[in-house]
Amino acid sequence: MFDNLKEKLGSFRKDAEAAAEENVEEVDDEEELEDEDSEVAEETTAPEPSDAPAATAESTGDAPSAREDDHEPADAPETRETATASDETAVATSESALENESQGEDASTETVDDTPAVASETPAADTVDEASEPTHEESDVDEETPESEAIEDDDIEVGETEDAAGASVADGTEDDDTADADEDNGTGFGAKARSLVKGKFVIEEDDLEGPLQELELALLSSDVEMNVAQEILDNIREELIGETRTFTTSTGAVVEEALHDAIYDVISVGQFDFEERLAAEDAPVTIIFTGVNGVGKTTSIAKLSQYLEERGYSSVMANGDTYRAGANEQIQEHADALDTKLISHEQGGDPAAVLYDAVEYAEANDIDVVLGDTAGRLHTDEGLMDQLEKIGRVVDPDMTLFVDEAVAGQDAVNRAREFDEAAEIDGAILTKADADSNGGAAISIAHVTGKPILFLGVGQGYDDIERFDPDEMIDRLLEDDV
Ligand SMILES: Nc1nc2c(ncn2[C@@H]2O[C@H](COP(=O)(O)OP(=O)(O)OP(=O)(O)O)[C@@H](O)[C@H]2O)c(=O)[nH]1
């Protein structure tokens, strides 16, 4: 489910993490974290005795982690000081030189190139040269660069950071190979994330520009609605750019949190607890299902009937689709399979009358919920929309749920908006999520309509319905498969 989108978000995380790590300064402990925060503005003054990895952090994506435990003051002078403070310009120039150099390349490439440049404390021109001659750097700063890069080895074996780092110091010349090996092994941001411990960074807008552009394209090509994609990007910018960020785990965790929050903001719009709402209403609670043909309304009603039964709510089905031949038989099959009562009229009858009868039946038999099917329709179909309006007047439903299929992507998003405008909906059910690798509709519908997605249909069986939980959805999208 949503595999394409997941993959694309993964790419962004890698790129953004690399951008973050270019700017990481590692710190010793919590206090230092706080202290250093306040020092950020005045970095040109006192030398910071610890790890110095501004230089190394600038250098490799993973640098700071390796530095974690060997804060040798001796390293300091040529690192943080120079790199972040008085020699800010060197960093800036080296970065811009690198940018020039690596225009069009992704951030992870830049980070590797960055290593010697910063560690060398040399002017931009030199750093560029040195970037292409890593061995020069290694001989100069052999206690730093190789070690910091050695973390790439560590990525492979999370939890053995110190040992691995120690071992890597000895064979620090393998950095390029190991970096490649990492990629080959697909160790990715998850492993890397766990290898870092504490640090801080400031990401400038330029650092993220490339990754964000990529992300925008990725979201749009995953059928995320344009404004929703924009909102996600804005949220990420707000989360990541500009401020000094401290972290106690890794840049990966910071990026993940930013992405989580950015997406959460758009997909959690209007969420309410479906069962609490049911419990709060007087029985019978009448729920009407609308949407276009064939998206899974009837199947969703059957699934919900079972879902409710499992939670102690009785239900009756009502076939308000008096329009389509065979509709009665189709829903009757579900009712029989689930041993649930169905109220239906002859084809061509008045749907509002069917639903009225179902409500009466529920009242007379202490049934908790009426699940009312309706004919598939387009919001532009005036006759059918009038029908829906009449149902509204006659039975005054407690909820109107819009059903559409996740695989319809942008179309589903547009229809959700149009249905909501034509006949206000309370929420949505997104079916066939099991067959959707893009996830755009799932990401967009709540933000576009202001109404939540309440359920996902995830298969053809009666059990194949899930409560839509924004947190779970994001965890699923951001989980590491590696
Ligand atoms: N894979 C998958 N198939 C589903 C899901 N929900 C429904 N379907 C299938 O989609 C097809 C159409 O489902 P229906 O419930 O008949 O759709 P409908 O919206 O009631 O159709 P009309 O009555 O014609 O308006 C059926 O074959 C269902 O089994 C789902 O979540 N996943």
C-alpha cells in the first residue's frame, strides 16, 4: 500500500538528512547542547574544546556520530572553531564552491565531497582542490576525517558504533568504498539515524531547495493535490529551515519528525473518533453512503456492518439504490452472508422512502445503526443529487460518508471536494487502498474537504476495513523497510 509514495518520501528523507548533516555540529552532552544553542550567534569567540566535528560534520553525512565519544580537545582548534566561527566564510565558500561543483547532484553526493574542504580550514579554492584529493586531508587530520567517515561502516552494524568507529580509525582510508558499500547495502537513514547521538544544526533555505523541489515533484506525481503538496512543503520549511535545531538522536530523527509533522498537519484535518460519535448520537444512528458508481459503497457498508457488530453495535442495511438493476440482489448477498437485515423496495422506488422504512425498523427493533446505500452518482447529476437532498430532508441522517477509491487519485480528491460542496459530507471512506501505491488521495482528501478520512478499504473481504489513523498512516509511510 502506498509504496511509491513511501519510496519518494524515503528519498527526501535521505536528501534532507544529508543537507542537515552538512551543517551538523556535534556536542558532548545535554548541557553543552543548551550552552551551544546560546552560543550559536557568537561562535566567533571562545574555542569549543570538544569534538570539532563541525568540520567533520560538514564533511560526511555521518560524520558526527563517530565523533561522539572521542572529544579530544586537541582536535578542536582546526575544526569547529574554524569551520563555524571565524572561518564561517570558509565554510560558506566551500559550500558554495561545492554547490557550483555539484550543481544538479543530490545532497548526499555533496556531503561526501564536503569532507576535506571543511576539515582543511583552507579557503574555498583550496577546499575544492582538496575535495578531490581526500588523501591529503586524511594525512592531515587523520584522527578526524577517517574516523568520522568510518561511521558509514557503523551504519551497517547499529549498536556497535564505538567499536566500529575505533576499528575504522585504523582503516580510515576505505571511506569511499564503505560509503558505496552502504548505499549498496541500502542501510539508509534508519541505521544512520541510530548512529548519531547529539548535535545541532542550522539548515539554510538553499540547503533544502533541491530536496524540496524533488519532494514537490514526487508528491504531485503521487497524486497529492497541488495545494496539499504546497502545504506539506511549507510545513517542512517551517520545521527545518533557519532555526538552530538540537537533537539528541540524529539528524535523521529530526528530519523524520519534520516530515511526520508536515504530513500529519494535512491528513489529520477534521479527525474525530467514529465510535465516540456513534455513542454520542441517539440510536438509531443513520449513516448515508454516497459516491460514484463502482467505488465500493456497497462493499463498505457490508464491511462496516461487521465492524460495528464486532464492537457491539447492531445494524440494518437499507438499499437506497433503487436506480440500478441488480442492486437489491447485490446488497442482499452481503446481508445474507453477514446475517443482517436488509430493507429494500422495488427498483425504481423512492430511495428516501426506503431509508425512512429502515429507520422505522431500527427504532422498532432496537437497532443501533442504519447503513443506507445510495445509487452511484456524479455531483453534476441533478436528478440524483436532488434525491440525495430529499433523503436528507426525510431521514435527517446523522452522518453522510463519501466513498471513493484510493486508486482514483486526483479524481477521487476532486470528487470529494465536489460532493462536499453539493451535499455536505461528514467524512470519507477510501476503498481499494490495498491496490493504491500512490497514496495521493489518502494524503489530500481531508485537507481539501476539511472532512476526515474515517476508514480505509484494504481488500475485498469483510474484515478488510481499517480505521484511518493519521499517525499509523504516517508511520507506515515513513517506516524503514531495511
Ligand atoms: N481491492 C479492493 N476491492 C474492493 C474494495 N472495496 C470494494 N472493492 C471491490 O470493488 C468492486 C465494486 O464494489 P461495490 O461495493 O459493488 O461498489 P459500489 O460503489 O457499491 O458500486 P455501485 O453499486 O455500482 O455504485 C467490488 O468488486 C468490490 O469487491 C477494497 O477495499 N479493496
